[in-house]
Amino acid sequence: MTAKPTVLFVCVHNAGRSQMAAGFLRALGGDDVEVLSAGSAPKDSINPVAVEAMAEEGIDIAGNTPKVLTVEAVRESDVVITMGCGDACPIFPGKRYEDWELDDPAGQGIEAVRPIRDEIRRRIEGLLSEILPNRGAA
């Protein structure tokens, strides 16, 4: 892994789970990690309930824009995390791939999205302790 690891979060619409994960990793990892997120069929905007759930944690993802998944994004990443949505990513040797099976927040209310958000945070904290072992979780 490079001195500053790059992590790519992928889900179909890049509007909920992957955006929440990217928001947590940016907030908790700071300048020690590069964060990317993308989707195979990105929506036009971020899920407003995901924005609300993250705002409750003091993290603003409202200005983010869903992006299309590219081979280049995968190539430049050290860790590629898919969000349990069956997305097919290009496979490159030497990369770490994980699939996080998480409920989809699309069409759900805030009460259903909070546990998804909290599970994402737990996984991000674990990921940080693995990719930045000398730093520890924030």
C-alpha cells in the first residue's frame, strides 16, 4: 500500500451507502487517506435521507455528486469496497477488494437509515485501523 492509501467505495447509484462511507472516511481519516466513490449507474443527486443522517453526525455530504465508476478509479485505488449491490469492478492484481453487505437506504426513512449509517461508521473505523495502523482510528 502506498504511503497515503486510496480507498474507492462503489455501489450502483453512488447516492447513499458509498457516499456515507466516503464521508466518514474523509472525516475520520483526514489528510492521511485519499477517498473516492463511484457507481455503475449513478443517480443525479445524493439521497436526501443519507445527507440528513450524515448531518446528524456533523458530516456534510450534501455538496457531493454521484460519479460513474471508471477503470482509472479502480486502478489508482489501493482498497476497493463494494456495497453489497453485486457491482462488478475491474480486477487488478495487488489491490484489496471487499464487499460490505449493507441495506440500501434508497426509499427508506431516517429511522431505517441511521442503523445503516452507524454500521458504515463501525466498518470505516475498522478499515482505518488496518490501513493506517500507526495512526489508529479517529
